[in-house]
Amino acid sequence: MDTKEHIEIINQMINKTKEQLRPFSLNLIFWGALISIMSIIYFNLLHLFETDMHHILFWTIIPFFGAVFMTNYNIKMGREIGYETHLSRTIKIIWSIFGIAWLFIILLSAIQGFAGATIQFLILFTSAICLLISGILIKFLPVTLGGASILLILTLSSLIPEISYTYVNLFSLSLGFTIPGLFLYFHKSNE
């Protein structure tokens, strides 16, 4: 086998992994939609949240049930596929670490009394890094750009603090999760 054939085999494996990552795309779509809906509810009904603990509970309980649902879905999809590539396992580990980071952010928020903006920034920043790494690993530009767009939106929101958190969340999740998830879901490999 010559170098060109080796490269072709590697590209075929990457394309096959992208197809296997369809459940990953549904994760992106699910989380983008869920957190966007939560953001709209939260920021339109903010007056109902009397204490910081109410804010923390809102941003903990619903995502926790979402995580349980998506974990069960991912386990089911993994069984249907029947095998796991090193790349898909790496993606799974990256997002598992994100879940652990999310738990620590929520825990530290409860202990330290972080403001909602700080919590939002930390979670979006962590998710942006995970998206960047995932997009680079699977060589899928929309996912990479999704992570970069969240970083750009966070930078803009830091430079222009008047930007509503609702818009920061909605644009971050749409550009970072939902749109890349749709691109990945409908991706067809060039075989």
C-alpha cells in the first residue's frame, strides 16, 4: 500500500465515524433546543425566582433529567451500532468530562454564590471548548465553528455587557449546538 491509499483509508474511517456520530448530532440538537427553551422561560419569568437557590435548582433539575434521558438514548444507540471506534469513544469521554465540569460549576455556584452570568459564562465557555475539540477531532467544520461562535459571542457579551443573557444563550446555543447538530445529522460522507 502506498501513502495515497493509506490516506484514503484514514479518510474513509473518519467519514464512517461521522456517520456513527449521528447520535452525537441528536445530542447537540436536543441540548440546543432544551437550553434555548429554558433560557426563554427563565428570562421571561425571572421575577418568579426569589432566591439564588431557585436559580440554581432551575438550571440543575431540568438539565439533570435531560442528561438522564440523553444518556439512556446514547447507551441504546451504542448497542444498536454494536461497536465503538477510538474516535467516537474519545468524543464520548470529552462530553462526559463536560458533564462532570457542569456538576462542579453548579456545586461551586451553590457554595460560592456565583451570579447567574458567571454560571452561564462558565458553562458556555466549557461547552465551547468541548465543541472545538470535538469538531477538530472528527474533522467537521460546522461543529468546530459552533464552538468558535460561542467563544465569539462570550467575548462580545463581555465587551458589551448590555447584551441580554437571553440573547447570549439563544445565539450561543443556536450557532454552537443546534445548527452544527443539524449539519452533522444530515451529513453524507463523500464515498
